[in-house]
Amino acid sequence: NAGVTQTPKFQVLKTGQSMTLQCAQDMNHNSMYWYRQDPGMGLRLIYYSASEGTTDKGEVPNGYNVSRLNKREFSLRLESAAPSQTSVYFCASSELRGVDTQYFGPGTRLTVL
Amino acid sequence: DQQVKQNSPSLSVQEGRISILNCDYTNSMFDYFLWYKKYPAEGPTFLISISSIKDKNEDGRFTVFLNKSAKHLSLHIVPSQPGDSAVYFCAASSTGYQKVTFGTGTKLQVIP
């Protein structure tokens, strides 16, 4: 039981490049989330998926797209990376939406030059 | 608009003493509160939660207190141990919401 897994762990991009961050959970959870963590800003929600087949914007969605591929997988895509997207990205999942405990992956450290 | 605020970015405490981490919120619709703990290079992990129908919840060395009138909650760790050194995030949500709002975190250092 791996919980929430994320790939890659580290990534360096040049401005304008694109990439997809992958996330998978094996807990049969319904809801999945993407956060970014920046110094002094805490965890900010980028996008979430309350259930398979649905996605919604969070607090900071600009510059990102998501795909809920199936119940297990939720990917985050940067179409044209910018230095402002340098951050640590966390994927999380929960059985229920909202008040339920979220389980986080180990994070992806992304640097955009 | 920061709806969940942790005004102390860092806190240092001697081993064996009490650690008190504070959190304030502005949204009166929040009725469920959580604390997460994060070690470097790892994802946050759930620590303890409290519903607005309670004013206190305990789990071993960890106790969360909720003061609804002041829109304030605190996490007490007694006794503090070096392994408690981590960043602690306060989070809040509301029944029916699909999202959780996190605070900016407090870095706790427990000195042996």
C-alpha cells in the first residue's frame, strides 16, 4: 500500500517548456487535490477533483491544467512554464471531499529557469 | 485574503516543555479544523482535528483547543520531543465545502 505517489521528485525546466506532474493513489479515494507550497505562503490549492470525472479550480489555477484520468490518477500540466511556477507541488487525496483527512504525496520540487 | 492565519513563522521550545502553536481564522462558516505536520522533503501528514461542536480534542501528547467566539485555535504538545521538530500547518473547512484552506505554517524547533 504505497498511499499517494508522485513523479518526478525533482524537475528543472526552462521558461516556456511544458511538463506533466503525475499523481496516483491506491486508497480508493474519491477526491484528489493539487497544492503548491511557497515560502511564507503555506499550501495553496491549485485544482481539485471531488470525484472521478470532475475537476474544479482552486485558489491559484492560472497557468495550470489538470486531468482526472481515472479514480486513481490525477495529473497536473504546465503548458508554458514560468519562473513564478518554481515551487514544491503536492498531490493529496481523501475519501470524501472537504472535511475529510487528506493524505499527501512526497512532493515534486520544480525549478523554472 | 488569508482566511487562516498562523502569525508565528517559527517557535523554539526546550525538550520536555509545552509547545503552543496558534491559528486564527476569519471565515465564520468554518466548522472543522485540522493540524498537519510536515518534515523536510516529505508531504504533510494529518495530526489531529476538531469539530466546531467541541472546544477540545486530545490525542496522546497533542491537544487542540477551539475558541469559536475568538475564531482561534491552538495546538498544545506536552511534553515536547526533538522528533516534534517540523512545520505545523493549521487548516480549516466547512461541512459541504469541497476544499480545505491551509495556514502559512509554523516551524517548531524542539531543543534537546
